[in-house]
Amino acid sequence: MDNETYLWPNMSETVKPYKELDSTKKEQVAEMFNKIAGKYDFLNHFLSLGIDIWWRKKAISELKKDQPKHILDVATGTGDLAFEAIETLKPKQVIGIDISEGMLNLADKKIKERALENVFSVQVGDSENLPFADHTFDAVIVSFGVRNFENLEKGLQNIQRVLKPGGKAVVLEFSKPTIFPFKQLYNLYFFNLLPFFGRVFSKDNSAYTYLPESVHAFPDGEKFTDIMKRSGFKETKIKKLTLGISSIYTGIKPA
């Protein structure tokens, strides 16, 4: 069944996890991730059949030839993308930032378990007001986080600001498949089965309904690279993964 038969929000609307609340999207996203933090890693791997691990590997491989030494992971969550970056790229420093303290507590636990305190640190922070000086990082990475930004363009402008001239941004995000019949099968799973399993395991009735709604509303493909260009990036590229379920976007800060 095609999701277009439903009255899902379009990308001009602000999609929030808890429609009954009057708080901002940013506040609601933080609350949602605090609630589901304990189940987040399990649900990521279970609901994606483990393919999210491969997606992160592909995203980090975009930085192999750049060999960045100082990396910022925006919306780091429990740190999985940062850990992949550390294993593959061997950077000197990775800083993870997120608005959810619950997610960061789990990331910090994983850092200690891996004895990576000298390389990887995390802190509470907001993509639209990154607490770093201009031209600080060789690379900025984001996985499944930009669609949660309250102001997408402002968040991307901030990412561009903290990059060093010539630095690269790598964004991994869900996108919308377009090939028949995969699109229809994907939509059946994504808009029906995934929210059901998400509710069962996370005990949060809104989080895994928000996921497909936010993906549907997100300006993927060239719409997103257009926003990247407006935010100051050049040489933007798109690489679709798994028949378009997710995409890797890259952009360079002008030298």
C-alpha cells in the first residue's frame, strides 16, 4: 500500500512526536529520545534487520581519503556512527553532541566500556547553536539526525560554520524509495509494521509513529542538497543505499 493514500504531513509542516503537547519540536524530540534510549540500539538493529550497521560503514567510508583528525558527530545518540569513525579512520578526537541526555548517558557508558575516553567525548548540545568556534573540525558527521532538526537550514549553517575550510560534512538519513514494487512493500512495512513493533518494544506510542511521519516530511534527494548549497556547502553529492531507503549526502566547506 502506498503511503500517499494516507494524510501524512508534507515537508512544509513541522512534524512533532507528541502532537498533543504545546512544546517545541526540539523539546519533544529530546523527551522522546530520553524515553526510548534504553531500547534505541536494539530497535535500530531489529527494525532495520541489521542493515543500519552497513549504512554507517558506508557513510564513514566517504571520509577515508580525507583522513580527518578532529571530527564532530552531531545528534550522536548512543555514539554508533562515532565508534565506526574511530575504528575506520583512527582520528585524534571525536566529539559527540546531542539534545538527549538519556542517549548521551548510554554513549558515555559505551565509551568507558571500550576505553575510548582519550578519543571520544560527548556533551549536551543543539545543532542550531553548536558550542564551538568557527573552523574547528576537519569533518562533521550526522546519522539519522537532520530530520529531527527544528530548523534544518540553521542547523546545516552551523555545521558549515564549525568546519574548517575544505572540511567535509557527511549526512546519513532516511529517504523515500521510488522503484515499483519495492516502494509499495517498503511503505507497507514502514508505515504499518514498524510503528507496531516500535510501540511494543519501546512502550512509547508516539516515537515510532513519528519516525515514518518525519521521514515522509523530510526534503530528501536534491531538495536536501539544495538546502546544503544554500547553507554554504559546495560539491554536494547524493549516494542512495538499499534501493533508496537511506541516502548519504556529502558537502564541502569552501576553502
